[in-house]
Amino acid sequence: MRRAWILLAAMLLASCGELGVGAGGDAGGPAAGDDGGAQVRMARASWDTGFMQAEVTRQLLEELGHDVADPAGRTLDAATFYPLLARGEIDLWVNGWFPLHEPFLDRQLVTGQTISEPIEVVGTQVEAGALQGFLVDRASAERLGITSTDDLADPAVAAEFDTDGDGLADLLGCDDGWGCQLGIDERISGSDWGANVEQVSGDYAELVAGALERIEAGDPVLLYTWTPNWTVDVLEPGEDVVWLESTPPAGVEGSTVVQDLAGCATGAGDCELGWLVNDVRGVANADFLAANPDVRALLERVRIPLDDIAEQNARMQAAEGYSDADVRRDAEEWIAANRDQVDAWLEASRHG
């Protein structure tokens, strides 16, 4: 298990760039660039595990002939991004998690009616690669015989993870405004075990740093994570932590069982995490896509292997400082290594 100080760089990177719309983020439709391409107002998600994807896409859009504002100036959480996108104040990002972000695609009017936002989900950059679930430190799992979130229905078990003295297990969750924060709250409110659990929201990197310190001190830890994510490098499933099985909420359609998942608390090869495996997809304003069919065509084609993202994430968190310039270099190197495929995407996108 890596030491807590290794996380400092990741903490700084995860918290940097929270600039909102920032300079150049004025409302209105995209203007034409000097070379005839669009001026694209691109955002990126506030979780640093998606920074490289955003930068790869920015560079490809530039090669396609568009003038793309640096998405680092629009580093946003999901709850902020989607309303800005619907209002046409931002054009796109490639950090959509689906089905997790589906609640952001509709809006309820004061009349009680629900309408669809002028937003389109386009392409799939990472297919079935974004899994998520709950982890507990391995020592506590073995000591208490915990294999599932259902075990937290026992108040005595839940109290083991109480860090603020209110009798409830403290589940280290997601930042305010992230889609996973809503998903965790939904599971807490809709389950028997949730009566004994509360989500702790805050800067995710800081929460994980605190979790690492607690585990090193021999204290119990309960937390949420996702992949690709540097968290499972510093807290290795099966070694430092284990995945808890969890029953999905009523109405979830599709399999939430992850096959051959290392570190499942039950010891089984297949693990019921209770969350649908997500696709990472592009999301854009509908009017922007209609005006720029080549952008739609590119978003429909770009694929970035999960292993490539995970490798970059691990390198990023292990560094003693990682800047946006480093992310740009990572994207440049990925594009160079995949030049033939990239050129095929660009050529096909120019012709629709």
C-alpha cells in the first residue's frame, strides 16, 4: 500500500481548475473560427481521472479545424455542467457517465411536467469500463465477517464505521454535484442498511487520503469508488480493501454483476456490486451538433481503451506534481501512438 504522501499530487490536481465557466464562457451559440471551423466551448469534469480523455478530444477537434478553448478553464461538476450545456453556454464534454447521468437529461417544470433538455449523448469513448461500488478495509471485513452492504443493517456493525459519534456509519462518498453523490443517496434512502449509514461528501481526493491514513492506523473505513481511478492503485482490492456486494435499487434494468472482479469480499469470481457498469460518453448541446456534423461524427468514432486511461491515471497520481501541461503531453503521446487510427477517424469525420 502506498503512503499517504503519494496522494498529495492527486489531491492538488483534483482540486485545481475549479473555475466554472471562466474566461471566454459567455452565452450564445458557437462562433466561426478564423479558419472556418467553430469556436468550441468545451468543458471537462472535475474528477481528474477524465482529464486525459478531454484533452485527447480537444486536440482531435483542433486537427479537425476547430478552435477549441482549453477545457481546463471549464472544469465542472455534473450538476453545473448539464444546465450550462442545456442553455447553450457550453458546447460539449466527453465525461458523461451513463446511465449514471441520465437524471441530468430531463428537467421538471414548475407545473410538474418533465421535459427533455436540448442535450444529446454521442458516441462511446469507453464501453462498459466504468464500474463503481462500495469498499471496506479488508481487516474490518475479516474481523466483522462483512461481505455485503446488507451487513450494515446491524447497528453494531454500522457503528464500527462511525467517525463523528452520531451512531451512523460514515460512507466516504462523492463531491457535491457529482452524479454518484445522488446515486449513493438513492441507495441509502432505499435500503434497510441505509438507515444506519450517512454519506460524507467533500473533496474526493482528500477523503481518500484520510481513508488511507485510517487504514494504515488500523481503523475501519467504508468508501465508494469507481474505475478507472487511481484509488484502486493506492488501496488495492483484495489486499488493503475489498468490494462489498450490494443489492441494486428496485427498477434497475440490466446486470450489475461484475465478472472476475479481483477483491470481492465474498471471494467469488463474480461480484454483485449493485451498480450498472457505465459507458463513458460524449455529451453535447443539440444545436451545436446540428451546426457541426463533423464534430458529431468524430465523437461517434473516438474510442480510448480503458487500460490506457488507467495507466495514465496511475502515472498521474504517483507523480509529485502533475500539471495541465503534463496532461497535454499525455494526450499528445497517446495520439502519436495511435496515429493511424486517429487519422482514419478524422478523415471519416470530415466526410460525415
